[in-house]
Amino acid sequence: MTAFAHTSYPSVHPGVQRATRILESIKNLAVRADSARSVAAVLLSAIVSTVLVIVNQVIDTYTDGHLMAAWMFMWVVAFSTIALLATPIRKTVTGFKPAVNAWILARRERANDNKMWEVALQDPRVMAEIQRAMTNG
């Protein structure tokens, strides 16, 4: 007498599904982090933190028991720095993005030209094609 046991097992391991979702979310995060707005936010936070460190050093040297007023002054400086520098930093980063993209494109083209030249040095047919293109173009 034979008996068959029919069990249904998942075809994909749940841990693999979880890892795949994590990797996709990391990839999506990297794509979103490429925007000019996020670069501007990072630059703004770096500038604000620098200003806060400087203000804290100045406050530490001049406070004589007026710690609450010093902290209030420091936060006023922090928020005013954010308010005053947010737009100029975003405009600066947005202006740099086309220049950086053009530089990356020129670098790729230069690398492709160098690869083609290396191939042309090894293959006389490719060199002849390049010479014909230069004389006709």
C-alpha cells in the first residue's frame, strides 16, 4: 500500500524575498538621493552645524550665568541661518548639476575615444575607418 503526502512548500524562501525587497529599497534610496534638493539639504545642514559650533564657542566664552539667554540666541542663529541660506544653497546646487553632468559626459566620451584609439592601434581596419572619417568629415 502506498500513500502520497501532498504538501505545499513555498517556491521562494521568505528570507530571499525580504533581502530582495531590502536591496530594491536601497537602490531606490540611492536614486532619490541623487537629486539636487538632497544635496542642498546636506550642504545646508553642514553650514548650519558649522555656524552652531562657532556660536557655541562664542557663547561659552561670554556667558556668566545667562545660559538660557545664550541657548535662545544660539537657536535664533540656527533658524535664521536655515531661513537665509536655504534658497541660495538650493540655487547653487541646481546650477552645479548641469556642469557636473556635462563633465561626466565629457569624461565618458574621452574614455570611449581612448578605448577606440587603443583598438585602432591594434587593428588596421579600424585605423583606416578613423582616417577615412577624418578626411571626409
